[in-house]
Amino acid sequence: MAGTWTKTLGRVAFINCDPLYHELDPTWNVLAAPPSWLTGHVLRRDCILAPIPAADYARHADELVLLPQIGIGSQGEVGSVLLFGAVPLEEMKTIALPTDSATSVALLKHLIDVRGLPMNYVSTGPDYDSMMAMADGALLIGDRALEAALSFPAMVRMDLGTAWMEQEGLPMIFGVFVARRDTPSDILRLAHNVLLDNLQEFENSKDKRRSVIEWSMERSGQSFERLDQYYGEVFNRLNQHHLDGLYRFLEGACGMNQEPEFAWT
């Protein structure tokens, strides 16, 4: 029931958190939703914790705390946050933006502003064909970006993880795990440990890694080889270097002035 604390964990409806959520103990419920939807679920107490867009955390930092060690990031190429276009970025006049990830939208706008390019934006559903029909470029994330890149490789104009690294010299953290400030610490630590244990097994066991990739294959339609590469491009364990990239993004692209706060350190 919404508004009460239950053993429910939020999960993005993409594959970039599969190493944390694969074969969780069945006593845990998993609420899968687009990244931006999970922000509302956390705020309504529909789930104990969830990965949400970093830009959403900046907007709700007074109500939320970060969970240490886990997130969604890339050290350069991310492969699943892509700008597509029939013309180069410098020739684009209009870009269609998806409504399912605030971070990617904020990042793209920041990258374009730094380049000093005038641009018009239109928000719409994340569908490649309809977006490209209404604009010169289309921003897609997650599984849809992977699928479009496979179908239209010549149309990829920018990998936003690469563009951020080239500009800032730091990793890009697209998603952060958060909880409400009033979440009971005992159940929050328990949920956090469950995800960390799963991630550690993925990092250290070849059998676990294979099982995760095969699970992701079923859900994404991508090949084993592409997903094996993808889980080298995208990572879920964060260290201080990654947090430096997160703080730079929160301040520079989101205008966040206050210090980010963690549930514990």
C-alpha cells in the first residue's frame, strides 16, 4: 500500500541495474518503472529506495538522501544515452527530448550550452521514429538507445557519457540511489546490503556475470557480446572519483548549491 514501508525496492525499467537486482530473494518486491517515475514512488513511500535521475535528486535534495557506493555511471562512453540525428549537432535546430530521464536532458542541454549552440527543444515520448519525424535530433536512453544504435548506427551523433568526459575529465553519474530522509535506518541498511551483495557477486563470479547477461538478453534483445561490453561501459559501484563527477554535474548542470547528503558514510 502506498504511504507505508514495505519490502519493496524501486528499479529502473532498463537493464543498467540488472547486476544489483538479478535473482533477489523473493521476500523482496521490485517496483520497475522509468527513472523519472521512481522519484515520485520514493517520495510517496512506495519503495524503500530506488535509482533516480541525478537531476531529480538535485530538485528534491531537501527530502531525499543518497545511498553510498551504488549508482549508475560511466567512465566515458555509456552506450545507452545517445543523441541521434540526420545531421551533425552543429547543424541541428530542434532536438526531441524524452520524458523519462531528467538527467540525460539536463546533461544534453548543458553540453549544448557550453558549446554556445542555439537550440529549440520539444518533449515527447521516447520513440525513435516519431522523434526523428518532428526534429533534427532525438535523445534516447536505456534499452531504446541501444536498440536504435543497433538499427541506425550511422545516425548516432553523440554519446553523452563520452562528451561529458571530454569536457570535464570526470565520470558521469546518470543515476543515484536515494531514500526519503525519514526511512527507518534498519530496513534501509538491509535493502542497501542486499543490493551490494548482489553487485559484489556479479563483480567476482563469472557464473553470476553470465547469468545476469543472459537475463538482460531476454529483456533487451541485445547479444551476449554487446551486453558484456555494455557492463564495462556502465557501472554500478561508485568511488570518490565517481562522486567528484556527480558533484560537478549537480552544481554545473543542475545548479545545486547545497552539499549532497548521504544516509550514512
